[in-house]
Amino acid sequence: MKKLSRRSFSGIAAKGILGTTLLSNMPLAKAFTTKSMNKKLGIALVGLGSYSEHQLAPSLLETEHCYLAGIVTGTKEKEGIWKEKYNLSKKNIYNYDNFDIIAKNDDIDIVYVALPNSMHVDFCIRAAKAGKHVICEKPMAVSVEECDAIINACKENNVKLGVGYRMQSDPYTNEVKKYVKEKTFGDVLFVSSDAGYVSNGNPYQWRLNKSLSGGGALMNMGVYAIQTSIYGTGQNPISVSAQEFSTRPDYFKDTDETITAQFKFANGAVAHMMTSHNANGNRLKCHCSNGWFELDPAHSYGPISGRTSNGDTIEFPFKRQQALQMDDFAKHVLLDTKNIAPGEMGKRDMIIVEAIYKSIAEGGKEQALSLGDLGIVS
Ligand code: NAD
């Protein structure tokens, strides 16, 4: 029997041939399934900033189906520090200029892009062209056009694409989705969600620089409130109206400070979201025909906390969301399981972001959205 390399195996799985051909031959399928479950995929982190250092790399010590195999950094001093700390092979260390030769490195299966938002598109496309599966941090890019470019590059190069939406792998989020789907508290009528923090740091940080961030609170934290509005109702909105508030224009010179938005849904449900770089917010509350449920905090790194109108608390054992997220993506690559945070979800959220900015520019005018089920994973 011809032995399949890891790469050809992933390629077959990516094409869906695993499901149709291999699974019809049970002993062979079992052999491949066992092999792939035992195999850990190598991840290379691109951009060794705060998120990679404090969340992604430590989480990769807890993952079952992937591990930290390499790094791509623009800061020479970080190479030796990370090599030593994570016992990395020298050949798996790249900089932004020589990154493309990663194509020849079989240790790296997945490239995880954790750079400032406006750099996602370039590095995701380069990773896809190098034949690597891609995880792109949120927000996926700074425009719908860029999201399309990433999605197309991954399709053309036959690699899988996931967005760094860690909450999609979180058990609390999935409990909420279950309540919505099973109508545990009746129909969801109104959703309220907040996602913000107070920014007081370096006024020259990239998050406050539109050319690097694409926008302010909305791009950074707003995507969480957009996501909660959608999984809190179980559907995409059909319209949005939005307002912007500026109280510290000297600090927020280039990017939005606080934004509120209201969504309408086809079944009559309504949602209100607030996102801010000048106020704390970390909450989801769903008001239903027979009670309510809420998460507060709703989207921090955990532990998340939840309650319902029955007097119950929602509780799950703590596990790093990023470990769950990267394992979910690795299983998607290895076993063709569902992609729970696909590129289309990132693009859908960017369509909403653009509609919110348009509504603000037009004095709060309601913007129709024709999203269908784009980005809905059930
Ligand atoms: P950070 O500022 O801590 O790190 C940014 C990294 O990019 C640094 O290593 C820096 O050297 C590098 N870089 C390269 N070119 C740069 C430039 N021109 N300007 C500034 N930095 C440059 O940022 P972070 O918090 O690690 O965020 C990185 C990405 O991860 C962002 O897209 C952010 O939205 C995302 N993020 C996601 C989560 C989440 O919970 N999913 C949390 C934090 C950050």
C-alpha cells in the first residue's frame, strides 16, 4: 500500500476525499483516523506580540492536536528567546522577508497570523501560497475586499482557513447557542451586548492608528459584540443602524472611541450592542419569551460566567479558549470536522462593520443587510 505523507493526507482530507472514498473502506479509514489523531500538526506563529506571547504560545503547550513548531518575527532578539523557551528548531525560525521559504518546511502545517490588522491580508495570502493552512486573527482584515482576497487565496491553494474567534470554541458560548436553538427559554426577543475596555496607554499604539488597525473600538472589540448579537439570536441581522460618540478626541485622534448599534432580525428579534475603547463592557444578555440568560463576563479569556432566569449558574471547567480553538482547527484539517470559525464568518462580520461605519457616516441611517446564512455554522 502506498504510504501517504502527512501533507498528502491533509490534502486529501481538504478535498473531502477522506469522507467519500476512504471512509467507505472501514479498515483503511480506521488506520488513517488513528494515525491522524495521533499526529500533532505544527503551527508557526507570525507576530510575537502580546497575544502570541501570553495566550497563543502558552495555549499550544496544552493542545492535543497541534504544537508550536515555528515562529515568524520581525524582531531579531525574539528569535533566540523563543527558540530557547519553546525548544524550537533553528530551521523553523523565519523573519518577515524570508517567510515565503516556509513552503519547503514540512514541520509547519499551519501558519497563525497574529499581526496588526492591516497586515493580516498580506501574510495570510503568503501563507496560503506557501501551501500552509491558515489561522487569521480577528478582525480578519480591514475591509470586505481583503477578506475576499484571503478566502480566495486559501481556495486557490487548497488550504483551510480559520479565523481566531476563540469564543466559538468556548463551552459557555456553545451553551448559549444551545439555549437559542432549543428555545430553552422560549424565543429570543432582545439581545444586549457590550464589548469594551478603557484605553489609556501609548497614544501611538497601532490600535489607535487607522492605517494599521482599520478602525478603533469597532474593529478591535466590536467584533465580539457583533458575534454575540448573532449567536444570541441564532441568525444574521437584516439591518443595522449605528451611532458614534467621542469624548476624548485628543487621545482618539484617528479611530473610533465608542459605538452603539442596533440590529433587526427577520423573525422580529432586536439586538443592541455597545463597543468602546473608553468604557468597560463584557456582557451578553438574551431576553426571551420565557425568561432570560446571560454571560458576564462574556468574552474575556476566562473563566466566563453565566446565569439564567431559572436561578441556575452556567459552569464549565476552565480550559484555555485558545487551546480549544487551535485544536478545533487542527481537527478540521486532520479529520475534516466542521470548521467552526471559517473565513466566511470573518467576512460576514466585516460586512457588518462596514455597514455600521456607513450608518454612522449617514447620520445613523438604517442599512439593509443581505447576508443570508453567510458565516452561520450550525
Ligand atoms: P501587539 O501590539 O502586542 O503585537 C503586535 C506584533 O506585531 C508585535 O510583535 C510587533 O512587533 C508586530 N508588528 C509588525 N509590524 C508592526 C507594525 N508596523 N506596528 C506594530 N506592530 C508590528 O498586538 P496583539 O495584541 O498581539 O495583536 C495582534 C493581533 O491579534 C491583532 O489582530 C489583534 O486584533 C489580535 N488579537 C486577538 C485577540 C483574541 O482574543 N482573539 C486578543 C488580542 C489580540
